[in-house]
Amino acid sequence: MVKMRVYEIFTSFQGEGKNQGRRCTFLRLAGCNLDCRWCDTPHARDPSAGIEMSKDEIIDAIQENGVGYVCITGGEPLLQMENLLVVLRTLSLMGYEIEIETNGTIRFDLVQPFASVCMDVKCPSSGEKSDHVLLGGIQAVDSVKFVVADDADLAYADDLLRSVQIAGDVFISPVHGSDLRMIAEHLLSWDHRFRLQLQLHKQIGVR
């Protein structure tokens, strides 16, 4: 039987990315392979957090929320790849629109037939690093997010965008509480294709 370690399942508004502002059911899986400074769900990094749920229990919980758009996040959801693929196939066959948020350290090509991918590229202030090779696997329906806090992060993102061609949408997301005006003024000089985006869920005070 397929079992997954689930931290929580809830419905809210998508706070970031290409679907920002849409009602969304979040499936947050437990366990992560990074320890980012800006993690807003540190308790979900523990692989023993939450509860063990079967595929049917997960699907039933998602169906109960009555929302056709599902975001699978973590933690790092791709750590549970084998069982995740079973859940993805079922949700896809049921007609759900699916997005997966990943930290950019694990190959995501196996999930792309069923879901769009939002890859978080870790900048220096996070204390972690993503695998830039994975950016080559980003497709037009996918997206990439840089969470930036300072000039060093902006310079890092700028250099990477100059060296790598990214097929999907690119978002620059300031860390909550950072100097938004400084970041915005800096970005005005860029010639990259990107969108500046604030985290909606933090602005309105929801999960």
C-alpha cells in the first residue's frame, strides 16, 4: 500500500508563482534535504513530522476541499518520489491541475507529465545552494523563483540569468521584511524577463 508522510493538507490562496491569488489545496509533505535560513515551515523539514497517510486518504482529503487546483509542497516533496508519482497519476486522471514546489536539488522530470514545477533557486543569504543543471529541465509551463534579501542575492540571480536560458516564468521574490524599495530599484535596471512578486499569503496573514 502506498503511504506518504504528510505534514498537512489545507486550502488557502496560492501566495506566489504563476498562480498567485488562486484558491488552492496544499498537500505539504514532511522531510527536507536542506536547512534554508528563510524556510517558513521549519517544522515540516523533520521527516517524522505529521502523519502517515495512504494514497486513498490523501485523495479523499483533497476531494473534500472541493478545489480543482492542488499545490504539492514541503519540506521537499520529491524526497518521496516513488509514492508521490502514484498520487500524481491518480490526481491527474481525476482532472486536477497540479503544481509542485521543489528546492532545486532533485531531478523533477518524472513528475512533469502530471504537474507543472516551480523550482526555487537558492540564493546566498539562504545558506543553501540549488543544482543549476536542473534549470535546463524547466519547461514553458514551469517556473523558477529567486528569493532575495540583499544586494548579494540580486547579483547572484543576475549572473545566473545571464548564463542560463530558462524556458519558464521567472519570479523575483523579496524575503518578507527585507528592503522592498531597494530591491525594486535594483531590479528596474535589469534587462531579464522576470516578474517582481511579493508573497501574498504573508501580506494577508494566511497559511
